[in-house]
Amino acid sequence: MKILQLDTNLFPDCDTVVASIDLLEKEHKVTRIDIGRKTLDDNDWDSIVTAILAADLTITV
């Protein structure tokens, strides 16, 4: 399964979810993208949308 983790920096208590995703990484492909940066440009967003569409599961933390 392809799992996409979107790091937003919106959830200060996300450590438990991130730890769970780390466990899933042993058996699944996990991609992490930091979308909390303020310097994202159109090309970055295009890549993010492509990654979302390619993922079987998207988790926002």
C-alpha cells in the first residue's frame, strides 16, 4: 500500500499518529511531504497533488 503523510504542523499532538505511521513503514511504502512551509510554489503544489492521487491512503498530521 502507498501511504502519503502530509505534515502540516497544525496538530501539536500528532506524535502518536506519526509513530503509528512509522510502524506501517515496515510493510508499506510511506512518502512524507512537508506542506507546512510558507514557500511552496505552484510546482510544489503540482507535485503534492500528484502524490495525493497516487497514494492509496493519505494521512494529514
